[in-house]
Amino acid sequence: NSNRPNADISHVYRGTFIHSTQQTALQILEDTLLGVDTDGKIAFIEKGAELNQLSQIFGFNPSEVTQLAQHELFMPGLVDTHIHAPQYCYAGTALDMPLLQWLNTYTFPVESRFKDLEFAHRVYTQVVQRTLRNGTTTACYFATIHTDASLLLGQIANDFGQRALVGKVCMDRNNSVKHYKETNQESQEETCRYYLMVQKNTKTPVVTPRFAPSCTGALLGQLGAIAKNNNLHIQSHISENVEEVKLVKELFPESESYTDVYHKYNLLTDKTVMAHGCYLTDAELALFRETGASLSHCPNSNISLCSGMLDVRNVLKHKVKLGLGTDVAGGYSASMLDAVRRALDTSKVLTIQDPEYETLTFEEVFRLATLGGSHALSLDDQTGNFEVGKDFDALRVNVAAAGGPIDMIQFSDSEAQFQLTKDLRQDETGLNRPVSARLKPADDVAAT
Ligand code: GUN
Ligand code: FE
């Protein structure tokens, strides 16, 4: 019981709250009171019966408490630990090739178009609006190599009230597209310009080497140094596909493993998140554990590009931090609820292959999508569940609503006040599917 009786209360909610803790994958708190202070932080979370006592301690009027309906609940905002914002414009298409071919054929040509800020503005507005509508209150984005468009993505996310970690992508080799390439020097200089601009606006930059095959060892080393000297977040891809792992072996013959490549260049820290990791060995997982680096499990992408299947149980056994990611557009869905379903499916396929396999439970996967993601992005002191002192970052779910069950209430950096967004709809693949005529997926997708 660590209430903060000095807090100035701005909102109090009463009803059902569900969330995860380190100890409990899914905790259901019925008839519970949650108070939010004027900074958007949780001041108390207590049994409903304590109302009178709490109102005296915190000095709020019990008649101003917002009572949730029977069919409503609060859950923490969903955390997408890995999503490519520019790729949203071709999500749901172009999934007929394995990773390396797919990058050269579809991804690089599309990403090169984000030099055009107007195009970037259009797509980035759509991806932020859509992911918010799907309940993603925190997203860790890859942008493109273009610094100004990457800054724009951060600005758009901020304006809509999404907590976004954004990386300007770095790549100085092995690119099929002539104009979508940086020299080593450009990549370094633009990374520095980028992170200084982002930090000036008190937002969160992410040092983003695309993946080892796209970067020379020299660039990886320089990016590792920039991250280390400025204590920055880092994101990249690792061990997604067999061909890629083989290529990394060829490109970095001196390294013991794919993980060792990043480790050598100081890119594995407790602020690092690496996507996929399907083919990591136990020794590599141990190195993740040692360095505090985390993994982003992207099951839709892993299946859609026929990349592989992450053995989540083994990752958890190694106590490696783990969140879920949509990996749009390798993954065709921008919804974290989809990621939850695919994570369960993948675990069940592993169980089909080996009946002894300990299948993930939906409670565990719920935790990966919320607290796990928050932990993986080193945001767990701020978000991920309903603990006193954290930001009240929540989805208000109406399981009975015909028009769309998710309302979102989120602390917004830019306005330092609560936003209550009423017109959110559950994603189009949702279990509590709204009337389909009310959904507008098609007009969200830019023609490419
Ligand atoms: N590896 C390097 N770049 C990418 C990308 O854009 N998507 C996926 N899924 N894997 C990658
Ligand atoms: Fe990716």
C-alpha cells in the first residue's frame, strides 16, 4: 500500500481493472477505485469499499467518481515493441517472398518514397491513427533513413497522444535501391542530428541500425558509441530467417554468433530491443540476459514471411525481457490484439509438433502485450500496469458495445492533460467485432 496522499486528484474511476504484475500474469480487480493525479499518474488503487476513507485522505468529492458500467473494464494500453511506420502503406500485400528478397523487392523501394515529406505525413498520420484506434498507446517505430520524415513521425504521434519511440533507420550497405542508401558518414551525422533534435523536444529517439546485413562493422561501431555516450535506446533485427543468419556469418566471419556481432559493437544494452530472434541459441539468449537486452516477438511477421517460430517458453526460461510486435508490414496486421492471437497460435503449433511443449496461456500473452512490452522498452517505471506512481495509460473496454468497444484514456505529453477519445473502434479482426459497415480499412491504405 504505497498511496501518495499529497497528490492532487483530477479523476477517480470505479469499476473492474485487469492488468499484469510480475507475480500474476492476469489480475482481475473488481469494484476497484483508481485515482489519477493532475500529472496523469496513478495516485491510488484500492478496493471500492474504501471510497469514503480515500476521499478524505485525498480530498476529492465521492460524487464525482466515474463509475464504469457492468460490461466495462480498464486494461493497460497495448505496447507494440516493433513496427515499421512507412511499411503501413503496403500492409496486407506483398507477402509472397522470403525476407531478404522481400526487402529488396518491396520494402526498400517503398521506404525510399519517404524522402517526400507530404507522402510521409499522409502515411504516418494513418499509421498513428490506426494503431491508436487498435489500442496501441505505446509504439516503438522504425521510420526510414530520412531524418526529417523521422522527426515528423515523432511529432505526429505526439500530437495524437501516442507514446512513441522513433528511430531514424541507418544502413550503409547491401541495398538494392540506388537512392535509398547512406554513406557511412551521412548515417553517423544524421543519427546525431536526429537524436539531438528529438531530445530537444523531450521525446525518445532510438538508435536504429536496420540489421547487421545493412550496416558495415564501422557503422555498427559508431552507432554503438553514439548510443553509449548518450544513453540512448537501441533497436534492430536479429536472427529472423535462416538465410539472413547465414549471410551474417559470411559478412562477420570474426564473430561467434549473430548476437556477438551486436555485442561487439556495444549495441546490446538494457535499452536495446531486438526483433524476432527465432534462431537464437541458448548461449545467445544468455548474452541477452547478461546485457539486459530484450526481444520483440513478431509472430504475424514470422509466419507471413515464412521466417520461423520463436520459442517463447525458452526465451522466458532464460529470463530475457520480451514484448510483442506487429512488425508491419512483414506482419500484415497493425493490431496488437492480432499479435496476441498469433503468439498463441505459434505456441500451439509448437505444441502440435511436440506435445510435451508447455503452451503459452492467454494470460501470459496478455502480459507480454502490456507489461512485457513496457519492460522490453525500458518504460516499466512509467507504464505497463496499474501501479501507483505510473502514468494512467489505459484502454476503457466496453465488451457489450455495438459501435466499438474501446475508448482510450491516455496521458498526453503535449497538453499535459487527459484525452478522452470516444470514437475509437476495436480493430477489424476483433472478437467483439463492431458492425463491419462502420469500419473503414480501405481508405486508410495509401496506394503504392
Ligand atoms: N530486417 C531488416 N529490415 C527488416 C524489415 O523492414 N522488416 C523485417 N521483418 N525484417 C527486417
Ligand atoms: Fe521489422
